[in-house]
Amino acid sequence: MNAMPPLGEPASEPVATAQPASDAGPPLASGAAEPSAPLSPTRETLHYALRNPKLLIGLAVVLVLLLTGLFGPLLLDGPDPNAYSGAQAVGPSGEHWFGTTTFGQDVFAQFVYGLRATFLVGVIGGGIAAVIAMLVGFFAGYRGGVLDEVLTMLTNIVLVIPSLAVLLIVNAYLGVRSVPVQGLFIGLTSWPWAARAIRAQTFSLRTRDFVDLARLSGSRTWKIIFREIAPNMSSYLFMTFILLFGGSILIASSLDFIGLGPTDSVSLGLMLQSAQQWSALQLGLWWWFVPPGVGITAVVGALYVANVGLDEVFNPKLRES
Amino acid sequence: MRRYFARKLLVYVLTFVFAVTVNWLIPRFMPGDPVSAMISRARVSQPEAVEHMRAYYNELFGFDRPVWEQYLHFWSSLLQGDFGISIWVFPQPVSEIILGALPYTLALMIPAILLSWFVGNWLGALAARRKVLDNTVLPAGYLLTAMPYMWIAVLLAWVFGARAGWFPVSGGYSLDIEPSWSWIFFTDALHHWVLPFLSMFLVALGGWAIGMRNMIIYELEADHSSYLAALGAPQRLIRRYAFRNAVLPQITGLALQLGVLVAGALVTEIVFNYPGLGSLILAAIQNRDFFLLQGTFLFIVIGVLIANFVIDLVYVIVDPRTRTGMAGGQS
Amino acid sequence: MTLTVDDLRVHYRTLRGDVRALDGVSFFVDDGEILGLVGESGCGKTTLGKSLIRMDGRMRHVGGTVTLDGDDVPVGDDRAMNAFRFRRISLVPQYSMSAMNPTRRIGRMIRELLASRGASVDTAELHRRLALVGLKPEVLDRYPIELSGGMKQRTVMVISTLLDPSLLVADEVTSALDVSNQKAVAHALVGLRDQGLVTSMVFITHDLALTSHIADTIMVMYAGLLAEKAPANILTSAPRHPYTRRLLAALPEAGVRRSEGRLSGIEGSPPSLLSPPAGCRFRDRCPLADDRCAEQPPVVEVAPRHHVACWKV
Amino acid sequence: MLTLDRVTKTFRTGTFSGSSVTAVDRVSFTVGRGEVVTLLGESGSGKSTLGRMILGLTPVTAGSLTLGGEPVRSGREYYRRVQGIFQDPFSCFNPVFKADRVFALVKEAYYPRVSAADWRGRVERAVRDVRLDPGQVLNKYPHQLSGGQLQRLLIARALLLDGLEFLVADEITSMLDASTRVDVLNLLGDLRERGLGVLYITHDLALGTYLAEQTVVLRGGRITERGATEKVFGNPMHPYTRHLLAAVPRLGVDWVDAEPVGSCVFHDAGAEGELHEAEPDHFVACAQLPGCPGH
């Protein structure tokens, strides 16, 4: 649900800035006399990335869950996660790791397939939102003027409308019944905050002299945006994508829970919905509703934590503390 | 300042027009004959209702008329407060049903949003001050914001309702009590209110705490903080100034998060079977009551727009720069 | 004797090791004296200025002492420094344009700041001091955003000197200004000293010509060390250190044409302070350098109040 | 030859509002081949806007700007003839790429067919021309080089273009240390020998007079005085020029108070933007002066 990430628009400017030749910073002076060759930006980033526990732990958790989603289904007996495969409503055991539902479906089978759906909706929703946000943000921020006014207005409008409400209407009428279509609509409604953030970044970068210098080399607008400006905020764009990814997963789980989820597959949100619908709570079948919630929270939480780690890696200001 | 409000109002008006247009447009994208499609999908048993629906849909959509006329017609009935007739609880008007559910949603949402905002900001400010707190508040905050609203609701219902039996886990009040302005009803409703409130409060809390912590740290590194420190001002004063500045983006953040918070309230209500808009939406979806769904959608949009405007007003009062920025001296 | 700095060493912690930004600097500033501190980027002048009032998180006091009016100044102890800040040592920062909190009216900020230091506002005196730098009392009811850059700069000057400090550190206060404003601000600073609002001043700048107009003494730094310190007119007319000489020779003067006499800069760049080379740090760029310069030259008083760190004087 | 004829630039202050600000107001002068002209002004004088207009980065509102008789326009062919260098060398280099990428962009746009080895030779020659050691500066990231080195690389970049006729140098020394500043200026002066026209934009009077034969003083978007450098500064006529000259700190010369500028009634240059020719090769806009049309 959290379409807007808890981090908001980063307070600190993540754009890589070169130290100007002022006396303000430590005199890491320039030049040939430097004994150890300074690291390239890429190598330096890698250096910090490999030493950042938040990033490493976050990525490890995401990776483990992703692999579970990818390869877990291969370990299962049958291809249908909803198959009635055993005794009804039994707790976790060696045979059914996560127990079974009141209908005798294997919760673990649903969980691993559900993880797939969760990652898929994150990639599609987050990806589409990121593409729209970049297009809107880049062009509004770079071109300015009337185009900027119009795009900003559009962004603000879509931003104010609660996206879940729009998705409710769309899903209810059009009957969105597959994960990719669900992801598509989530992507179409969750881009505004990212577009605003990218616009602001672009706006500050476009006044840099290297943009003018690129124009003086005859580069055209799109080339300047994608070859000069975008590489400068690549870390920022990546972080934005991660947040959109997590946001899409949360929105999708809400839709599933309300009963507007995909009908042709299993998802963690749908698991929660059926647990709720069939009174797993009252019956004390905790193994039915705990795993899907843990799965969603772990994926999204790990992404957020990894994101904080990335911010620390890319933003030298945050490295020290 | 007038320009500021004019701009904001323009956005809100356009947003409303946009929302109404979406509402009008989407049924028209349904494949085939929308009227019969909707009627066949609606789970209606009373033949009376089917007839009424067909007549109403035909009247509402007016497919025989030109498109612009259909659109204007849609607007005019909307402005007369006509949101249609519910199929689910036929023949009650949609607006009536929504107004009946609204108090429950507001009673849940407003305290949850405001309290989580205040407590979250307070916790975040504390976290920025002490390393120990920082190491506990921050991970807890991330965990909370990553939780789907309905899941934390389910967990609370399970632990404090189903297991401990301290709180009821379903409904807005006990089945044997009629809603009235009585003390008995009030305490009973309050008892039912605690868990849904708590689950909304907790999820929202984390985000505010993290945001505040980051903003304060940013403010403490700002030039004006360095200057105060260089003049030997005590940490207390520097922190107070930083806090005040850091609160401003959090107010804007509140406006940006409204949609998310509303969505959270809806699914929380569903978990607790709380008789607010969320449960209405669920019922509308399950019964294919499209009028009810569309009416609720518009109500939510209007509510969010009003809340946004209130936040804008507050912001102007708190941040002097919005008041003086336009007229202030240019450097 | 107001300020005495003895063998002050301050390092910057960086990921590649400690940068020896100040590597043993000694000097003094007399009562009523304005010391102009000049040097190129990375010479340690800003580090020195910060060390005298508030070190930032990455700076570390490694050695040396600072005394003010006979009292030891605990430069490395952030808490203990608070007793000195504002009351005895004050700062007009490089970032004057953004030094005031944007959401507080200036008057209220001054009141709260003074109250926090146990002082109260003498409104008449405050107005008088604002008038001294050409500001109306109305600025106190304004938010910083409502003032122009020059007004903010002057307001900060007034705030910083409200408690009549013994020492004022003015860090690059004129570098962002146009020439006409530069002159006004420079005059205002001298005025603060002449009025007795501050006893003495360290004026940090990269502009040698500007300093020569307001400073009594000029100190030239190079690569974390003192190169030369002399009365302003002597330093600009009869410099002894080769670095000072080359620096002065590289300055075009208004009216001098390239066609008439081609000036040249100093080849090369200052050494890295991560692990500075032994011996004189200007050696690689110095036309006079010889084997003796492999040893670090001591600071010698070659004439009264004229100190030079060079074997060749 | 670059010719400016009543060049004007007005900026609208808001997209939907009617108010506007005139940044450059009817400025006319010429820069010949092999000539260095200093454009002197304080912040807000419109000097950088003027530079950007010459470079085609900002459109001209009114008046005409021609290079060799052809109007200025942005685009690849124009930038083969006209190039610019800006104030902040660190901002001119994209920090995520190596510094030599500025050369690669030139090759990509103008010399796509030149072989890599041949190009490398040209780059090294250009780098040596700006007195840098190719081994020390090539293949490095911008933050590994000093401001002076970066600024020279930008001059080298412009030198790679065979057809270069004109260079706009906007405050290129203001962020450099005093010890390297004059070397960069000397390089700029040497371009004259290559037959280039150079517009040197600066706020620093001393640097301006060091380099140029001709000086244009700009204030509030208008020319107050222009002419041969030694005449403008040897015999300044406009109160503003005198004020500037007096405000500049000079070694060994006391600061004197010039007459206040506020009392100066600007000669409104009128529709023609004409200045009054006070003596040969010395033009002034001042109503106080005898002979001025506004007197």
C-alpha cells in the first residue's frame, strides 16, 4: 500500500558532486604527487557497497526469497499450488512445512508460487512506474517552461488521487485477472512521487556546465538527458526503482486482499484474503496467515533496508556516521 | 500567497474533474454492452431490482445520446447529489449508505493519522538524538512500514482478539446493541475501535519516525545549525530549531501520504469487519454493486482533496516562507 | 598579547588516512590587530579558522596549544570551547548567506540565541550596531529570505559581534561579493575593530590585494605551514619567502597589460597533505631550491615582526 | 568577426505572468579576428547572459547577433566555429566520466571518421599546446585533477576544432588559485596568434585589463563605457567605471572614495542604444558629459 516510500524525497542530494576548488574541504589535493592512485568512482562505490551491512543483509534476504520463488516450485510435487494435497487444517510438519489450509491445500506450495507473483508484480509495476516517472521527470525538469508546467500539473493531479481507489474502480470494471495486468495498472498509477523527485534532480543538474558543454558539442536534448544527466543520477534512479518496486508489492497485496487480485494464479495477498475469508483467525490456523505476511514484509523491508544502505554507499555525507 | 492558493485550488479542481471523468469513462471501456454485462455480473435476485437497474443504467449512460451530452448529464446528476441506487441494499440511495458508513471510517482514520504523525515525529526526533534509540527505532520503523496494513491487523486480531480475548475482532459495535448516543454504545464502540486503530497507527508510525529522523539529521548539518553551534548555542536550542524546520516537510509528507493512509484504512476495516467505507467497498465488489463502488470512490477523492486543502492551510500558517516568499525581497 | 597559537596541528580524518591540514603552525595576534590569513586552496587557512572556534566532525586536534588573553583555549574539546564561543571568540562564516535559520524572524533568533548564552538583548544597542553597518531596525522583524545577500552578510556580522568578542574570525566573507560590496564589507569589518566591538581579528581570504587594505599583518600559508608573516606593507612590498614573491608576481594589477609585461604563475601544484614530503614543502616549485631544502626550514624572525620559513633568506 | 547590434534579452518572470526582466538591453559592439575583448561587469550586469546568447544557449529577444555575417544559431555546424569555456571547471566535467570524455564528444560529433590513433595524436598535441603533460592528465577522473588543469583541458578541447573562429570565456579564472590564474589567461591571450576572436567575460578589473585591447563595461544590461582598454581605464569617464576602478583593491595603492554612482543619471540610450564618442575609440553613455546627446 505504501505507494509513497517512508523515505520520502531524500533530504540529501544524492547526485555525485565534485569537490570545488575551495578551501572548505580537507585539502585532498590534486595532482601528480598523490601517492596512492585515487579510486575511480565505480571502484570507490563498490568498495563501500561491499562494506555496508545494511545493503548486504537487505540484498541477501531479497535474494534468498527470490531464489525460493524461482526454484521452490520445482521442488514441489505437483504443478498446481491450489491442489488439495492432504489432510485439512493441519499445522506445520515434515510433510507440509507450512501446514495446510482448511481445504487441505499445502501452504508452502502456495507460498513459493505466491512469492513469484509478488516479485513479478513488483518488477512490472515498479518498472512501468519508473519508466513513466523518468520520462515525465526528465523532460519536465530539463525542458522547463510550459511543458514543465503541464507535466507538473498532471503529476500533482495523479499524486492527489488515492491510487488504490482508482485501482479499485479499474479492477472492478475491467476485471483485471492476471498478475502482469495488475502490475501494469499499478505502474500507471504509482509514478507521480518518483516523477516529482526525478524532476527536481534533473532541474538542479541541467544548470551544470557540462550540460552546456554537451550542447556545445552539438548533442541533442534526448542525448543530453540520457548520456549526461541520467548517468549522474543513476544511483538515485536505481533507488527510486527499488522503492517503486516495494510500493507495487504492497499495493498489489491490498488489491488481492480486497478481492481484486488475479484469478489465474496464487499470490501472497490472495493467501491472506482466503485466510481471512475462511476464518483462519477464529480457527487459530496461524500458519495460514503468518507466512504470506512475513513474505511480503520481508521482501519489502529488505528492499527498504538495502535502499538505506545504497544511500549510504552513494552519498559520501552519510558514510561517516 | 493568493497565487499559492490559486494554484493549489486549480490542481484540486482539475483532480476532481479528472476523478469524475475516470468514473464516467471506465464503464464505457467494458467490453460488449455494458448495461447487460453489468446486470448479468450483478448478483441480483429481485426481478424488481433488475428492472430498475436496467432503466437506471440506460438513463444514466444514455448511450443513444451524443458522448458530450452523456458526460454533461453525468455531471449534472452528480452535482445534484445523485450517486445512484444501491443494488446491494436495494433501493437505498448510494449517498445515504455512504453517509452512514463515513463516521466509522473518519473515527478510525483521523485519530490514527494524526496520532501516528505526532508520535512518529516525536520518536524520530528522539532517535536523531540518541544512538541507542536510533538503533532500535530505525529498524523497527522499517519493519513497520514494510508491513501490509491488513497483515498487522490480522496479527493484532489474532494475538489480542482471538488468543487473549481482550478485544473483539469483528464489527464496529456488538450485535446486540443498537447505535445510539448512549454511554453503553460509546464504550462498546470504543472497545471495537481499539484494534483497528492500533494497527493503522502502528504501520503509519514507522514512516513518520524514519522521515523525521532523516530530516533532523539533515537540518543539524545545515549551515544555520553550524552557525548556532559556532556561537556556542546549547544543543537544546539547535535541536529545537532543527525540529521546527524538519516538521515542515513532514507536513507536506502528510499530504502526500494521504492516499496511502486511506488505502490502509480501507483494508484494515475489512480485516475487522468494521462498518466503514472499506467494508462497503468489499460488499460492493462482492455484490457487483457498481454504483456503490463509484460513489465510494468519489467520496474518498473528495475527502482526500479536502484534507489536502486543510494541510495547505496549516502549512501556510506554520511556514513563514510561503507567506513572505512571494512578496519578499529579491537578493 | 591577545592570541597565541603554538605548534598547532590539526588533521582531517579521511578514508585514505589523515590529511595533515595544519602541521605545526605558530603565530600571535596582538590586541587591536587584524591578521590577514592568505593562501591557496588546501593550504590550511580555513582549517586554522575553524580550529579557533569550532572543529567539524572530521577534524582532530593532534597537538599544539592556543591561548587567548592568557587563558588556554581548549580547541580540541567541543564542550569546553562553548565557554569561549561568541563571548570571547566569534565567527563570521563563509556561509553567511545561509547562516540564519530560514523559519525564524531575525530578531527572535537573536533574542533566543542571546538568552541561551545567558545574555539579554539591549534593544537600543542592537539598533545602534545595525545602523553602524547601514541596516534599519526593521530587519529584526524580517525572515532571512526577505533580505538581500549583502544585508544578510551585514546582519550576521552584527550578530556575531554582539558580545564584544576578543577575537573575530572572518572566513572568506568577501569572496562571494562584487567589488563595490567587497569594499563596503571590508570597511565595516575594520569599523568593528575601530569601534572596539572586537579586539582583534583573523581575516581569512584568498585575495592578497584585498587583505593588504585592511590587515595590519599578513600571514601567508603554504601546504599546512606558515610560509611568511609580516606587517602588511612590508609583506606586499618586500616579501622574503620565494612563494610570497612568486605569488605577488603572478597578480595582474589593474592597468598592467599583457603586451607590456607577461606575468607567469607558479608551475606545479602543492604537495598532497596525506603524506607530505620531508623538507621544505615548496621545494618542488621553488626556483631557488637546493640540497639544503631537503630539511624543513624553521620559522625565523628575520626582522622585527617579520617571520619567514625559508633557508634562502 | 562577431557583431552585436542592439542585442536585447528579456526574461519572463513566470510562465503565466506578464511581467518580465530585461537582462541585456540594446548592446552593440564587435569583436574582430585575432582580437581579445573584455566584457566587464558585476553580478546582475547581464554579462553571462550575453555570453550565452553568443553561444546560442539562450535565444536573443531582439537585435541581431552575427558571426561573419551569418546569424547566430545553436547547432553542430555553428559550434564548429564558436566554442565556450565556463566559470566552474568542476561543473564542466561530468563527474561520473573520465575527464577526456570532453574530447571524445568532440570526435563523435565532428570527426567520426578519424582513426583512434590519429585522434589520440591530435588530443595529445592539443593538451601539450595548453602546457599540460598528456601522461598526467589523460585517463583521469575530474576530481583527480586541479581546477587549473581542468580549465586548460577545456581550452585544449576548443583547439581540437579546426574551424574555430571565436571563443567565449566566461569567468574562466574566478575559481582558480592566484598562482595558476595568470597562466590560463596567458593561454587565452595566445589564441589571438591563432587568429581567434575571444570574448573574455569577467568581474575582475585587473584580469580584464591584463588581457584585452578592447573593454566593454556593462551595468544593468547596458553598456556604460567601451573602447580601447587603456583609454577606458586610463581616462574613465563614466562615474560607474570610476567607481569600479576605485573599489578594486590594488597592492600598494590606497583605496580612494569615488564619487557616488547613485547620482549618475543614465543617459537613456534611446531606441538606438547609441553611445557618445568622447574621444577616438572611446564611447561613453553618460548624460553628465558634454557632447552627450542627453546632456
